[in-house]
Amino acid sequence: MKRKIASCCALAFALIVPSVAVATSGGRALASASRVQARGSVTGTIINVGWSSFTIQTPGRRIGIVAALTRTANTITRQDYPYVYGGGHEQAGVASVGIPGPGYNGRRVGYDCSGSVGAVLAGAGLWPPGSGVPADDGIISQLRSEHLIARGVGVGPVEVTLYDNPGVHIFMNVDGRFFGTSDGGGRGGNSRGGAGWLDDGAPDASSPAYKPYHLVGSVLRGSTSTGHIVTFQAGRLRSGTRGLHIGDKVQVGYQETRSGKMMATAVTFPGALTASGVLESISYNGRSFTVQTTAGASLTFATGGVPGLLEGVAIGDAVQVTYTKNGATMTARAVKVTATPPSSSS
């Protein structure tokens, strides 16, 4: 199984660390119709938030980890992506144009070796979907630190093994079937070198240069949701990703560009609640405010980091607050002034 490039994984992207008022499209013009191939909306739960993107998972039944890995590898193989140096690194599970190197032309979307392995792991919940994917040895280091893998080849009919030649190449074996990127040689793989099942026996698995690491038994016995994982770019939202939090239930309006990017155009919060009352106080740092309801109760809301949420709102105003609740925390998504106190006469 020759490799298209000896150092296909010798790069690293920084991991994206997880961080609307109902968000709406901002001042930046939306992509022209000629660059948009689809529009729609998706409902799900936010599972990752970065500085310019966020990832949701739609509802789905639970399936085993190994089945989820296989399902994701099947999907990537069917999509027939080409090999693209650095492809799939910026956001786990999302094919990309990568960086200058083999297969790169600034438009072609695909994966390289570590990008493809990261995508399969993300599809089974073993890597944060939408977060960054490091180089091959970075993947191994992270999985080992989380005690998800151990040294050696997996044993038995149900096993998953990653083979890593540090700084050079990485691929994987799922229940005896190899997956990764290749130069298209042998009897299988993508003829353009892209990610897919490798049906040529993966001779590199026997090379002493490759160090094997297997998923530990507790991971193999686990399960994950079959819901789809979708990553959206937040550039079309006035507030960006500010105010979005892991665990939020959202409905995302989007435009999909011809390059495959999912651009969020609006975010709403299905099932949001409302409360009416008089604004009593605003915290010194603007992170929370308190409203006294008509029933006499005092409710404190977090602002969720949304800029301009309380713009034009003053203490004493009658307001209607649209909010979501996560445990004991109530997060305001929109604040509407319904009445202002009469001005005092001199």
C-alpha cells in the first residue's frame, strides 16, 4: 500500500476549544445564489463551539461504537473524496481544501491520512466533532491521555487498531478491515488517493515503523448516538458563536456553498420560554440581570455573552425575556422592552 506522500500527516492545527438572543443573519451579504447549492434548516443539540463555527448533533438511536466507526467509514468511502494535504484537519469530520501540498488547489475538498482517521473517530464520538485534528502522533497522544487506546494490536473478531508511523502516516483497522488514504494501488482504495476502505491487505501494518494502538475494551463496549453531526460556519450570524453553548437545543437555518461549507444564517431555540416583569438590576459585569415578575418573584437570567442583548434596556423598564433553561441556569436569548417608566415632572 504505497503512500502518495511520505509525510502526509506532518502538520498540526490547533484544537478548537469549546466556549442568540435569537441570532439572525448579520450585515455581511449572504453568498450569491450562484455559489449556494442548497438551503434549509436542521434541529439538534450543540456539541462543540469554536470561535467561528459550531457543531450540532441531530437526534438518533444509540448504536455501538464499532458500528458507528464502520458507518462513518462507509459514508466517507461512498463520498469518494480525493487526497488533499491537510484536508479534514480544521474541523473533525469535515472535508476541506487543506493547505498547499499534494492534492491542494484551493478548491478541491478532501482528506489526508490523519484528517480521515479523525473524521471516523469523530463519527463515533471518540473525537470532538468540529474540533481541530492534529498530526498523526497528536491523535495518538490525545487518545492515550484519555485512556481510550493502549499499545498493541486488538485481538478477536471485534477490535479496532490504529497504526501510526509518527510524523509520517496513520491508518486504522476496524474489525479486520483497513481504512485510510493511499495512492490507489492494490485492489481497493480511492484511485485519487483519498480516504476509504483499503482492500489491498495493508502491508504497512506489518512494518516495524508502524506502532499499533487498540481501542480498550470499555470503549468497544460503549455506544453513541446515530444522529447526524453537522458543523456550521458562523460568519453569517451577527453574534458569531457568542451566546451559543454546548447542550443548547437549536434550530439552524443554513446555506450550503458549492465548496461544501454549511453557513449558518439563523439560530433559534425551540421550546424557549418567556417571562415578563420589571428590570430590577444588571450585574456590574453585564453577565446577568434580574427581573421582578408581576407575581412578585425575582428571576435572574444569564446574558450568555451575547453582545447588545441589553442594549437600550434600562432599570425600571417593563420587559419580556425569551430564555432557555439548563438545570438551574436561565439564559436570556432575547429581551424586549414593553413599556418604560413615565418621566418624573419637575
